[in-house]
Amino acid sequence: MRLSFPKYFAVFVFALVCLVQSTQAAPYDPPTWRDSTWDYRSEDSVDIKSEISWWKVGGLGALTLSSFGAAYIFVFSKGWWDDERSHFHFENDFEYSLNLDKLGHFAAGVILGETFYEGYRWAGLSEFQSYLFAGLSAMTTHIAIDVKDGYSPRWGFSVFDVLSGTLGGFLPMAERYVPVFKYVDLKWSYWINSDAYYDKNDGHVGDAVFTDDYVNQTFWASFKPYRMLPAGARKYYPSWLAFAAGISVNEETMDYHAKNRHREVYLALDYDLEAFRPQSRLARTLIKYLNYFKLPAPTIQVYPEFHWYLLYPIKF
């Protein structure tokens, strides 16, 4: 059944590239969203007025609490300690997934930060306040999760997990105010090529949560040459074409006692979805979220071995 998916992704990627290319209205870039000021989120300050609505704030709080409760009941409780309990303790396991889990916490913080930001802006907080409280909310969420882990007999409260999630929560703020983030995107990809993680949890199905399946996850830094070029040269370069560097781990990483545990490094083509240049706020928000996911593209593995993949993360 898995073999049919690459075909669908190939068609999707081809259609995506064609659609993006069709949005290039002229051999130069019109002064539209982001391109006129090179500011990732400058439209927010004029599209939304800062006027706090307390009923929206209350609704946001209720929705947040119910979402966290549902996530715990249906997802996280399976990967935690259920009825088992230990005394509260600290633990920083730097051997676990060769620290790739820190990038996982960072990515989770990014999504939390973006989501909280949208909620706070909808409730009427100012742009700066929304970014600030979004980062703090992501930090609070990670502290709450790690306090729970602190009572687990198999884990513990990890300061570095909380720090990673907190930095991720403040990434949207950095993308707004720190110029270097105009030229690079942080992305994530996931595809089940190996059952090593799930085989390891065979007999303990409740422990298998896909967010811990680091063997099949890759974390990327995607660079945008188009934005780095002089204005006169940009008309010769497709604005949607980016290049990414990614890191993952091999199957043996799931076994602490394996001798050949190692990281894997990838170089790949990528798509900057901002090249769609949507003008509505809703469309911009959707693109913003989608651009955190690395879509399948031609990729080479450069460490520790050389491999070529047509549509990584799909390996076929």
C-alpha cells in the first residue's frame, strides 16, 4: 500500500511547482505581501486593530484548556506513565535519540507559539504583546509537560527540553523582528520508512507515540537564495526555489546499546510556499503553517553514507 503514495506526492509536487511558477506575474516582483518591505509579518500591524475583547480572551482560555485536556487524554497519556508514579526528579538524557528530541521540542514550541499568537491577535492584543505572550505560553506548556515527566519512573524533568520548547515558542517573534530569519525557514518532515521505533515498543503499544519516532523524522534549515540576491538579479531566479540541510538518525539509534548509532545529514531542494503571495490574511496564515513542513523533493544523504532520493522523506 505504501508504494502508491510516492506517485501521489510526485503529482502533488509537480502541480505545486507549476502553480507557484504561474503566480510570477512578471520578470520582476510586484510590491505585494512581504516583498515590498522584506518583512515577514508586517501586515499584522495594519490588518488587525489592537482592541482587547475579554469574551474572546475567555473563549481562548477555555479552548486552550479543553485542547490540552483532549491532547492528554487521547495522545500523551499513552506515551507517559499511566498509573505508575515516582518521586519528582530531574533528568537530562543526552543519549536519547542523539539529542534529536531537542529539535522535536523546539518544533513543538514553534507550532504552539504560532497558534497562541493567532489566538492572542484574534482576542485583540497588540502585535508585540501577542508574540510575547505566545512565547511565554509555549514555555508554560513545556514546563507543565516536563513537570508531569518529572514524576515518571522512566523519565524526569528536563531543563533542556523546556529550554528547547521555549526557544521554539519565541521563533515566530524572532521571524518578525530579527532580520536573519527573512532568509531561512526551519522545517520538519515525517514519513514512516522504518518500523524500528514501533517494533521497539511491541507489546507496549500505548508507549508508541509518533512524536517520539525520531528515526522517521528529519529537521531542516531551508535557505532562500532569492531573498539574498540583489534586486536586479532576482528576476533571473525562481522565487519558490530554496535549498535545505536536514538532520535525522538511523534505526539503531533506538537501541542505547547499539554500537553504530549515528546521525544522518541530508541536502535537498525545497519550496518556499511564500512565493504564492496570497493577499488575504487567512491565506497568509495557512501558508505560514504549511511552510513549516518540508515537502518531498530530490535529496541526497551526505553523511555517513551517500544516497540519492527522488522525493525524500519517501525512500523508494
